[in-house]
Amino acid sequence: MDATHADSSSAPPTAGTVARLTRRTTLGFLLVGASGLIAACTGGGNSQPAATSAPAKPTEAPAAKPAATTAPAGAAQPAASAAPAAQSSAAAGGNPSYYPANYNEIVDASKKEQKLVVYSIMSKANWAPVVEEFKKKYSWIEIDAPDMDSATLFDRYYTESAGNTRTADMVMTSTPDSWQEFQKRGEVQVYKSAEDDKVPGWSKLGNGIYTVSSDPMVIIYNKKLLQNPPKKMADLADMATRNAGMFTPGKITTYEENNGTGFAGNWFWAKKQGQAKAFEILSAIGKTKPKLESSAGRMVDATIAGETLVGYFVSAISVLPKFPAANEILGWNMIEDGTPLIVRGQAITKRAQSPNSAKLLLDFILSSTGQLAWSKGGLTAYRDDVKDQAEIHLAKFTGQIGQDNLLPFSFDPDIADKAKTDDFRAKLASALGR
């Protein structure tokens, strides 16, 4: 996910412009609960979206594929966008004044649609505050958002589409290789959000593909059982080598190599290190026969229970909501030699049967209210205009370890190259002792 994008107006600010986390701020966060974790954004838009009629059930794949914008280059690290001018007051109809004049056509059209089906990799707990806030604005829209695996989400969509059965109106996931294939097949229904000019350039992954949240993959550990936790992957490799008996077998946990999120985390971390160095470190850890999981939730639960001592590349959305309840037992660190940053994309699908409801949800998610709602659900928001209202913000992560050590998922063309990913996956499996 690396491609190239960004003009000077959308380039993220340097790390020096971002507020830094103090020890007090970090400690304060750990004592706050799952209610409020991040948000922030920029600019002002004047796009003119129009209501969309739900398509008849398609009988063949769309021929025309949308022209995708290029994604941010790996060097363009995500940072909070510059703060916009004070939020405009609501215009007639309850919409922000910067929304297009015909926006209520979308609202009215959504009232004639069925429930809104969203295929996502977020849990019901993550979704709960978002659904609550969204329904305050659009009470008639029912959201059906099953928690799915990143590896199978798109496969299910393709299978249902081929069978002309009801499928997702929106997809929300983090796998950059799958997103690029989705674009290539022409399955994105391109929609320019009414919030488009309010979000930073790096968060626009492709034409019609926007970012839900930007969540770090962290090191977790059991405070009772591991008093000197690693702060770097190199530290963990050294600990595993010097204290093999302590960590063998299965006392270190991480994603299995076939998990899409875990694979991408390893991929972008290895790109920073260089593959030779990366696999030297991963192989040292792999000698302990790590406990490999398909979900971050199981890693967190195992670490709290003491079944594992430490986990790495663990999605923060499964970690942060555990506080403050787990504060005495569970600890976590950003990874100082490279913290992968999960950039969760979202898009409306070509086969959407509730396209107007989908537009309303996409705009809501990008809005300041939507970003705050996701932060309450455990995701990391990135809009700058809510930075002071969120307990944790992307800017604070950047300040904590430095912008160069945040490794965002991007539309890297190499990760869409099957030969290269097959080779990397084989090396990763070998390093993990498979």
C-alpha cells in the first residue's frame, strides 16, 4: 500500500507540529476507559453529491473501473491535519453549512431504502457508540455490521455478487492488497464525501476510499509476570534469546501469517528494517514457538490471563478498551523501532442496495462527531478539530515515538504483487516456526 499521492496542500505536517505525550498524559489515558480514544481533521469542502438510486441486482461485473487516486507514498507519514477554522454552524435541514445545498436529497432517498449492510473488521463494542450517535441523526436507518475476518471479507462480497444475492453496501477493512484488487475490479462506487476537504490527504487511500481510523499495532505484556517489558522488536528478540526457557513454548503471541492485518503489519515493519534484519529479529522470536492467533482479542485475553507474557503487533482497538479495568495487569507500549499503523479504509460498493444510507454513514464517520464516536469505541481518530476532546489522538502517538517510527498501511504496489507476497509469507511462516 504504498503508491504515491499528495500535493503540497494535503501533505501532513511534520512531527514537530504535533503535540507530544507526556508521561502524565500516557498514564492519564490508561486510567480513562473505553470511552474516548482519538480524533481530528482539516479544510472545508464543496462537493455536490446527489441522491443515488439503488441498482437493480447486477447480473455481471461492472465493466468500467473507477479511476483511483494514487495513495500516499510510504514516506508520507500520517499526522494530524492542520486545524480548520471553527466548525461552521448548521445550515437549514440540520446539515453543516459547508454541505452542498442538495444534501437533503440523499437524506430523503435513504428513507426509501432497506437496512444498511456493512462488512467490517470492527466488533459490536467498537460500533456501539457510532451507531448510537448516527441514529440520533438518521433514526430510520438500521445498520447491520457483522464483525468479519479481513482475509474473507472481500471473498464473501465477491461470492454474493456473483450469485446476485444481497451483499455489503459498504466495506471497512485494512488489507491494502485486497483494497487494490477491489479497485481493480471496479467494485468501488466512487463518492466524494461532503467532508472530503476536512480530512488530510494521506487519509484518502483511493478514489472513493476514505480512512475510518488510524490505529497502532503495539506491544502488550502482563505487568505481574514481566517487569521489564520490551520497547522494541529488537528488545523482544534479545529477551527471547537470553531467556528462552521463560518464553518457550507459546509465551509470546502475535497474529498468524495468514491474517491480513498481521501480514500487513509485518510487511510494513520489515520494509523499514530491511528484510534481512527483519527476519533475523523475527526468527529469534520465532524460536520460542509463539502462540499464533487470528484475532487481537484472543492475544489480549491470553496475556491478561497469564497464558502468554507478551504480544507484539497487537491491534490497539482490542487493547485500549480494556482500560481502566485491566490497568493492574495489562501494559502496552508503542514499538520504538517501528509501530505499524492500521489505516482502516472504507468505501461504498458498486453493488450497494442502500447507496444513499451508505453515503450518510460515510460522511458521518468522517465528521468530527463520527470520529469522536469511533474513539469512544476504541479506535484512533485523526481529525484535528476534536483533538482536545479525545482522550488519545494520532498526534499524541506521533509525538510519543516520532513520525518516522509510525509505519502506516498504504497502497504499496508490492503488496499487491502475488509473487512478492507469497515469498514474504513463506519467509514469515518459517520465521515463526511453522
